Amino acid sequence: ALAQANGPSSLTFPELRHQLGQQDSVAEGYERQTVIRWGDPLAAEAPAFNPTAQTPDAQARQFGYNCDYIDFKPLPAGSDNSDHGLLCVNHEYTSTQLMFPGLPAGSAARQRVTAEQARVELMAHGVAVVEVRKRDGKWEYVQDSRFNRRITGETEMRLSGPAAGHDLLKTSADATGTRVLGTLNNCAGGNTPWGTVLTAEENFNQYFGGASAAEGPQAATHRRYGIVPRSSYAWPKFIDRFDLDKEPNEANRFGWVVEFDPYDPQSVPVKRTALGRFKHEGCHHAVSADGRVVVYMGDDERFDYVYKFVTARPWNPNDRAANRDLLDEGTLYVAKFLDDGKVQWMSLVQGEGPLTAANGFNSQADVLINTRRAADLLGATPMDRPEDVEPNPVTGRIYVMLTNNSRRTAQQLGAANPRAANLHGHIVEIIPPGAGTDKVDHAATEGRWAMFLMAGKPGIDAGAAYHRATSDQGWLSCPDNCSFDKKGRIWIATDGAPSAAGVADGLYAADTTGVGRALTRLFYQAPIGAEVCGPCFTPDASTVFLAIQHPAESAGSTFDRPSTRWPDFADNMPPRPSIVAIVKKGGGEIGA
Ligand code: FEO
Ligand code: CA
Ligand code: CA
Ligand code: CA
């Protein structure tokens, strides 16, 4: 009977109706629990959240702002426990106008902060690791766990791989070019087969400023990465290293993928330069048939590219230490999507093709620090803002979330980006050799691609294309993150639907194979102003965690007059970016 009610879809939940309001909502039969919120203390002695008396020191020991990627690492380590583990959460950026009292709406707020508030912002960035457990069906976090950790914009980390130690990475504080303070704009991420977490630095450009961004010897590189004299944050005014006139190379130390061990709170995070420098959205892995590890990555900018990195050696399942620096050696590739359905992976190797000294690439470090320009020279396919690029572990196919690109013109169309003024985005599927078998060749330099769906409202938005049975509630706009359940179904989180389509951002699910392929269904909706990030299933898929990012970030909304006070709805509490857990009432697998 249920299958009948849901048509060809294997998903059994009743769909929500599209809306946009102060509350969030989840499909009937499911329960949403709040696990942890911005400001919640992460150590026994850490101060309770006081929104009108924030300090950098307090924020450095509390859950940060604008949660994004989520990873669930079971406890004990190595188990597949689904009731107890560590949540590893990115804190992408700060919605300054919603963080502090007395500031104007919109981005103008960022220029009005005090020196101390700028440091609170810096501490609200980075990553949190927090122990969570399910008790009597309810998820809670453990405030005094020895695993809890905040990685902030000031945490010391190491640069490794081919670019480490290069002159362009040296600063007055670090003559070695190998020690960096902090990680910034950590958007999506990923993990490795050996239990570490990867956190991706995305829009790092916006924290830096100074006249030399536009006129110094590095101006061309800075321009390609969107670094301009006027920072969107006030940080260069207060913190010297963000002023390029004082510290010309600091920006080169951001835009990397960072690896850390969530089970060891003392471990030093490592920026893996072999994976290239760009606006990394995420970094999702697959193990190729020969045991080499492949990470797929998107560069989230209009007309930027899809990448993958293939390790030089297979990973070793029997010796965790042997994998420690696996991500330092291997080959970085960028994708070309041909109109005939082929995809070619072109290697970014110094000395090959145009990547020579004559073009300014004297070493592999030059290629990595200037990854975007190297990929330009190879003729990679400019995409409609690549967000998550994530392999489906059941089928071996890879899904590329292309969130939107309002600037694509009719003269710039290709089969893989077929819509001009693409407001709603689309999802491309990459099919590597061996997909669908147990020997998928993720390391191959050729594969095929297919269109999975074109977002927007069918019948209204030109080009929108899904399964023909997609309902008036099931269409989506602006796909950003995705995840796969145990059955290989895709769960798509959106970012930008309120402005593009007038509906809340949400979480949608669809089959990827069979008669219900690309029949998307609406499962969860965020409160006004928020996007949905980081869908993350426990190993048994009985819980899906979601990061509800920037609630109340809508026009005219401020700390003093927010468009919603989600999730607390208390007069003395601002809106708080939070992690929620969704479980099925009475237990069982999500989506069934
Ligand atoms: Fe931070 Fe690409 O979304
Ligand atoms: Ca975001
Ligand atoms: Ca994102
Ligand atoms: Ca986004």
C-alpha cells in the first residue's frame, strides 16, 4: 500500500508541503531533536552561552557559528556503533549581523565590529569535535568529554605535501612555510578509510584585504581567487596577518583541504597541499579497485572546476600509521565533460603540457598554489558552481551538485551545463569504469557522465527535469550537499531556494536507480533564512544529522530583530545555528 502511495519511489515517508516560516518541519512519522547549538559549552569549565557578553576565550571553548559539514565517528573507534560517537562539525563563517546586538542588517554589520568582536568571529570559525550519545531515544552531547575539541581560526596546524615550505607560504611568523594558524571557511568535507576527517577551506578570500591584493607581484593570483583590497570582514584592521600589505603570503596558506584525527584531541591538523588550492567545497573519498584512495572535490565558484586526487599508493587497512601521510603523494586531476558523454581527467603535473616554467610553473608547488590557473590552461570544463562531489558507495557512481550559475550565457552552454542564467542548478552523475560491479576504477583517467536532474519547478522553470512523477512538493532548487543511505539513495540538501524559488531550503531524497530514479521527495524543511548542510547518517541509518546553518539570515534581519529565533524561541536568545538529529518515531531506518 505504501509503495502505491509513493508511486515508483522506494521512499516511504509522506512528503512535506513546500513552505517558508519561522519553524522547521520534518515528514510525518519522524522526530527532529536539537543536539547542539552555537554557544553551547564544550568543556566542563567552559562558560554557558551569554549572547550579550561574548568573548573570544568563551567562544573558543563553545560550539562555533554556521555549522556545515558533519561527520559521525562511532565510539569506540573502529566500531559501527550508531548510538554513541563523535560529531565532527565545520563552522563555515559568521553571520555577524545576527551574532552581536546593535549592528545593521546584512553584510554592512561586518565592518562595524570591535576588535574584540572580530576575535570572537575568528574563534567562531573552524571545526568542533563533540561526543554525542543517544539515551532513551534522545540524542544529547557530552559537555565534559575528553574528546571534545574546538579547532579555531587560531589553532596551530602543519602544511605538508609538495607546496609545504615554498617561499610563497613563508611569513614573518613562520620562516619555514610549514606552520599555519587556523583554518577558515570550512564548508563541506569528507573522511578517509583510516578514520580521519577532511575539512575543506572554501571562500578564504573574503578574510584578507590590503592594496597589494590588486597591485603587488601576486595580484594576478589573488584576482583569480577573488582576493580584493577591501575584505568583507574587518579582520585586516585588527589582526595584522589578514592585511596583505603587512603579510603578503598569509592568504596562500588558506584554500587547502585539512586532515585531522578526531579521536586524538592533541593531534595537529594538517593542510594537505597535494590536493590543490581552490575554494574547496568538500572532499569525499572512494577506494579504487586497486586499493588507492581517490578524493573527489568541487571548486565552488561560477565557471570553476571539478577535481579528483588519486593517492600514489594503496591504503593499508592493517596499519593505521602507514596511511598517515598518504594524501601527500599522488596525482591531482581536473575534469573535462565532453558533449558526447565522456569525461576526461587531466593531470595537473608540473612539466607536462602547458604547466611549464615558460608559463610560470617552476615546480609542483607552483601548480598547487595556483591550481585554478593551471586548470584554466588545461582547458577544464567551467561548471555551474560545483558543491559536493560525492561517490555513491552502493553503485560507484559520483554525484556532482551544481548549485546554480546566474551568469552563464547562451553562448557558454555545453551538454553538462546546458542552461543559461541557471538559477536552480542541476546534478551531474559521473560513471567510472566498473561502476555497478565490485571493481570500480575510480583512478581511471576516462569515464562517462549523465544528467541526473535539472532543478527548478517543472513546467514553470525552463529546463527543469526530474522523474515524470515528481510531485508539486518534490522539486528542489540549488542542490549543495548530498549523502547516500545504506540502500544507495541520494539525500540532497539545498542552499538558496528561498531567493531562487520562494520556498525554504530542505532535504530531499530520491532513488538513484530503478523505476524511481530522480523522483525527489521533500523530507525536511529549514526555518527562514537557513540552509540545510551536511546530511550525515549513522552506520545503521537510524539517525540522520543535519546542520541548520544561518537561521534568520534573510533580508533586514538582525540580532535585535531576527526573522526567526529558531531553535530556542526565547526572547533573550538570538537564532542559533544548530545540529539536529532526525529519527523515526519508534525507531528504524530513515526512509525505510
Ligand atoms: Fe559554502 Fe559552496 O557552499
Ligand atoms: Ca554555507
Ligand atoms: Ca556548501
Ligand atoms: Ca552553498
